[in-house]
Amino acid sequence: MDRLILFAATLGPIGRKLPAPGTFGSLAGLLVFWLLVFPANIEPFLVLSAFAILALCAIPVCGKAEILLSKEDPKEVILDEFVAQPLVFVGVPWSSYSYSFDTVLLLGLGFALFRFFDIMKPLGISRLQSIPGGGGVVVDDLAAAIPAGLGIWLLWGNGIIS
């Protein structure tokens, strides 16, 4: 069971073998989101709801991984980035998007904003890491998704991106 927990928390070899594991974890979340919404044509609300549920499930998984690895918020544990990255796009009117340059631009912007807020941890996000167990591992990433999503909303609402 411990091996399964570590496999899930690190997304297999992604968290353990690649440089910048958090970035690759975010990229994996973005890719899965894109695959489900566009090629698979699943309703974005359902996909985002599934990621929100996965985020709740990630809390005990990441907490157990911390114990197994004997580290606080280990860099190889990237399930938190994977589940939080797509949540940047909550509220985006995906019905007005198709597979186009604008969609790729929007996804890229969401990725860049999320990584910025996840790495820099401004606005008190860094304090959330002190929540014990897996809560601190996951909640700071969920908090980073909020200003990233607001950034997208501001740019979209002002017509900077369409």
C-alpha cells in the first residue's frame, strides 16, 4: 500500500525522475484537463468537479507520502500541483473556446500564472504550508490557483484575451 501511495503522490516517475517536478506535475494536470475537455469533449464543469474531488483525496495521500519520505512537503510529491493546476480555469466560459490559438494561449497563461503563484507564494500563501499533514501540501497549491484564476478573469473580462 505504501508503494501505491508514493506512486500516486509522485505521479510515478514524474516527481522522482524529472527536473523541476512541480512544473511537470502542473503540466501533467494541464494536459489531462485539456485532453478531457477538448479531444474527449467532456463538459468542463464535470472535469473541474472531478479535479476538486481529487484535490480533497490528495490531502491524505500527500500527508502519508510526507511520513513515508520523512520530509515536509517533499519536492517529489507533485499530486498537489496536478490537482490544483486545472482549477485555475474555474469560471472560464469554455463553450466559447474550441481547439484554437486562443485556447492554447489561455491554457499557457493559466499555467504560467499558476506556476508564478505556486513558486513565489505571495499573499500569505506561504503561511498555508504550515497546516499540518497533507493539508499544508495541498492547500497552498489550491490557494495559488485562486489568484491565477482571478488573473485570467481580469484579462478575459478586459478583452486582453478572448
